[in-house]
Amino acid sequence: MATRGQGIRRLLVAGLAYLICAGFPSFLKADKPYFVTYDAQMEEPGNLEVAFYPVLGLPQTGQRFWGAWMELEYGAKGWWTTEFYLDGQSTRGESSLFTGYRWENRFRPLAGQHWINPVLYLEFEDINGADKTLLEVVNHDSVNDLAVPNHQARTERLREVEAKLILSSNYKGWNISENFIGEKNLSNVPWEFGYAVGVSRPLALAASSRPCSFCRENFHAGVEFYGGLGTWYQFGFSGTSQYVGPLVTWELPNGTTFKIEPTFGLNRNSLRALIRFGFSYEIPRFDRVVRRWFR
Amino acid sequence: MIPRVDGSSSVGRTGSARRVLPAVVASMLITSLAVAAHRPSKEDGPAAQLSKAPRSAQSLQNPFAGQSEAAAAGHKLFEQHCAQCHGSDARGLEHAADLHSAPIRDAPPGVLFWALRNGRVRKGMPSWSQLPDQQIWQVVTYLKALK
């Protein structure tokens, strides 16, 4: 009889196989290039993107773990994108568990293109202390927080609001994005801060004329840096964890996007290494599909 | 109670289920709200949008002008990024513009480049600034080759 952990793993493998094999039409849009950093790209109105992001954690002490989140991103308006996340994790020798959910919204206040394009981000999350997705790093988060056994960590409930100022620029094929993060636990805890910075570029700027999977324009390469910035009372890099990760994105013509990012901790507070994976596809004009259901 | 590897019991599992249920309900509610919020905006017409292009856009030169290879690449990009709203024949679906219409056919290439790069976010036309300039020019080349 399969254990619960095996069941979850089988479900994940089946989900991945479905994403890879699904014959979605070719008119699908590229996913955002980064894992942690946001750029100013909004979801197209009416489109729904379904994505799955596993992350393998390799701490210097403690057990290896898999964190994962499933993401549903919907373009409600040209200036408003809403996303819903379900988080989970599995720690070697311990257990697999659902760790909570997040609801985020991104708003683009300015129309048109500018040298720097701002986007405002607002998120509510209800997760527990065992969450290991590392979707953002704030405060003095460290590798020690991740070493707490699941049965203890899961008892801590984190209801938080998170705000980000996303700034993004596109220049000669390069994307440069900066995120400033402020997070507030709804209990009596001070504001916590963090940042993320990403730079990326497609391997070819012009598209080839024939449909192809391995054309250079289908690949993006880049790097992102992220880490904590302390709290309202102890602002700065001291005691924080910091990461750097080179990344590669591959967009298949059938609309499926694969991403990988080996991430390395830059100081003793950080995990030794993380390997992030990403699979996503987009359902174009999901709003039309839903309207058809109710017709 | 079923003992588990992490020392917790089936009570913990029930607690987990209690947390999953609100999450699923919340996801359905949020999706419904977002879908309900999305109404395709009424298009003012491509002429109105193109008339807002700055003068500097009119003088931009298409580096791929008249190149059939670039038009073919532009067609591929159009299918990937534009056809879901404008249709594979570029005649426009629902509220999206007919790209064969006179204002677009007669617009200088630089103005079309500007329109693609900036989009019309409040009216539902996304900005394609994340595409490299070369790819936007390839789409413009394709639009100019439409018969």
C-alpha cells in the first residue's frame, strides 16, 4: 500500500507528465523569466496560466527537502493580474504536508512604456511555519528556520500581508527588474523587508522564420539575486540570508515553458544550495471558456 | 489514531484537511470574481490609438522592411502572441481590431512599432515590450505584408 508521501509524489509526476504531453495550441505566451523576481509583465486579459514550481533544498545541516507551489494566474484586466498559490513540502525522513495558500494581486498604475515601469503588488498569505517554498526571503530568515522538524514547524501559523514595489525596464532585449518587499505578520510583529533583482535576455533577439523547439530565441538566460533586509527596527544586511541563482528558461512551441535555476547561498545564514524547477502553460482566453460553460 | 513518521497523528491530518477546504473554496471564489471582473473593453478603434503615437515614432525605420524572411518570422510571432485576440486571419475577434483595416494598413511602420510596444493596457491590448525590438519589427513587417 502506498504511503501518503508516495501518493503525493505520484500525483506530482502525473501532473508533470500531463503538462509535458498536453497538446495545447501554439498561440501561447511566454512565462515570466524569473522564479523570485517579478518583472512588469502582466497576464493577458482573460488568460489563465497554470504553473508548478518544485524546489529542492540542499541545506548544509538538516534534511533535504522538496518545496513546491502550484500557481493559477489570471489576467482580470490589462492592468490587474491576480494569482492564487497552493504550497506544500516534503522533507526527507519526516513528512509531506500542505503548508497553506496565498492570494496575490499585481496592479500596473501607468499605461504605456517607460524607462522604468512600476507595478504594485499586494498579497495575503495563510501558511504555516513548515512552508519551504522560499518564494521570497525577508527579515533574518535563515537556514536554521528550515531545520525545524515539520511536526513543530507546522504548528506556527503565519497570516501575513506582503507588499512589493516592482520596477522593471526593457532595453535592447535585456530585462532588468528590481523588487522591494515589505511583509507584515498580522500579529504584533514589525515589518520585515527583503529584495529581489533579476537580469535576463533571450539568446537571440530576432525570431527565426520556421517553427522550432531549439531555436535560440526560445531560450532565455539570466541571473537573480535575492535576500532579506531585516526588520523595521533592524534594517540592513546583517544577519540576513542572501542568494544568487543563474537561470535558464525554455519555451516550447506548444506553449509549455520549462525553467531551471540552481541557487547558491552567499553567506552562513543561507542554505548551501537550492535547485528550482518550473513548468507552466497558459490557457488562452479562459474567460471565453468559462462563459461557454454558463451559456 | 494513526501514528506517523513525524510523530503527529491523524488528528493533524484532519487539521490539514480543514485548512485545504477553505483554500479550495477561496480559489474558486477568487477565480469567479476575477472572471466576472473581466469584460472585454470596448475598442475605440485603431485610429484613436495610433493617433496618440508621438511624432518621433513616425520617423522610425523598420530594419526588416520588405524582407520576406522577416515577414514569415513575424507571422510565427503573430500566431504565438496576437492570434488569440485578433484571429489567425488578423480580422479581429470580439472587440479586438481588424488588422486589415485602413488605419493600420496606412500607418507608418514606426507608429505600429510604438503601438505594439506600448499596448493599450486600459482597453485590454497588452504591451509587448518584453519582446526584443527585433521581434516587434518582425511583427510589423508581417502586418505590412497583410493583403
